[in-house]
Amino acid sequence: MPFCIGLTGGIGSGKSSAAEMFGELGAGVVDTDAIAHELTRAGGAAIEAIRGAFGAEYIASDGGLDRARMRRFVFRDPDAKTRLEGILHPLIGAQSRARVAAAQQPYVVLVVPLLLETGACRDLVQRVLVVDCSEERQLARAMQRSRLPADEVRAIMAAQLPRSGRREQADDVIDNDGGMDALRHQVAQLHEKYLRLARRA
Ligand SMILES: Nc1ncnc2c1ncn2[C@@H]1O[C@H](COP(=O)(O)OP(=O)(O)OP(=O)(O)O)[C@@H](O)[C@H]1O
Ligand SMILES: [Mg+2]
């Protein structure tokens, strides 16, 4: 297996932006959010299991998961959330492992939003990289990117680890309160470090 960095952070913290920059520098990038999307779009490997477990009303007219409806449902029903995760997590884990194993780059950045909350994919990563920024920035950026209303973003933030808990478990931290250039600079420095660590691994 290639040397693998688990990249995590709260909603809107800048995970996807950082991952893209690592990719531009030559790292392999595997994104578990993208995998989850593929699994739940029309024809995706999770669709029939979701239809069976939750009913056809959770499948949109295009044949993919009705994401907004499912998000609202699992938010008020923890048991439904557990059932959905029971379907998705094993599929995401298997896909992630296969993609990390197949990577040809010197190391791989595996983006796992809930790496520290659920322990998902923890066994695949040798180091934890946390992208961190203030909660006000997180809220503004998450709303800008996902078009979710403020109260939904706040509810998601409340269900995630607080910043301090995430930072405590990090091997490396990117402070993303600056602009894109500041982010790029930190990514470049970490890239050099990870190339060194990967050579030694
Ligand atoms: N340093 C920065 N300066 C300005 N804008 C930024 C910065 N970092 C990220 N953004 C912007 O903030 C938004 C959220 O960033 P991004 O999508 O990378 O976060 P994310 O952690 O992947 O979010 P999500 O949890 O929704 O997947 C995007 O519109 C992105 O362009
Ligand atoms: Mg993202």
C-alpha cells in the first residue's frame, strides 16, 4: 500500500481545496465524498440497497439518491442514520482501499470528512492532516459552497467534533484562515515533508 495521509476537517474548512492543491503537486488524491456520490447516483452500487431499506420515496426521479430528503431524515432519526451508514460505509471503505492501493503517485491524500468522528478509513492512513479555520469562516464558506442555509450548516457543525478535539488528534494542521495563497504555501511545505516520509516508509 502507498504511504497515505488522511485529510480531514469540519464542513467548509477547505478540505477539497487543499486536496486539489496536493493533487496539482503530484500527490494521489482519493476523495471519500466523491466515492459516496458515485455510490448514490443513478446506477450507483448503493442505490438498490437504499431503495430496499428506505423505500422508493428516497430515490429521486433521475434514479439517484434524493440527497436533501435523506439528509433531513437522518438528521432527525439516528437509527436511520445508522442504517444508511451500514449500507454506505463498507462500500466506501472497499472503494477507498482499492483506489489507494492502485495509486501510482509517491503518496496518497485520502479525504475523509468524518475520519476522527467515525474512525472510517482510519486503518488506511499513516498520518492525520487536519484543515482548520474559525467557525465563522467555516459557516460562510460552507454556505457559499453547498448552498445550505445557515441553520443546516450549524447543525452539521454541532454534530462534528469541535475544533480542539480535531486538532488534538492531528499529526499536521493546516491553518486555513488566510487566503488561497496562504493555503497553497502550507500545502507545498507539507508536500515536501510527505515526499520525505514516503521515501522512508
Ligand atoms: N483559503 C481560502 N480562501 C478563500 N476561500 C477559500 C479558502 N479555502 C477554501 N475556500 C472556499 O471555501 C469554500 C469551501 O472550501 P472547500 O470546498 O475546499 O471546503 P471543504 O472542507 O471541502 O467543504 P465541505 O465540507 O463542504 O466538503 C469553497 O468555495 C472554497 O473555494
Ligand atoms: Mg469538500
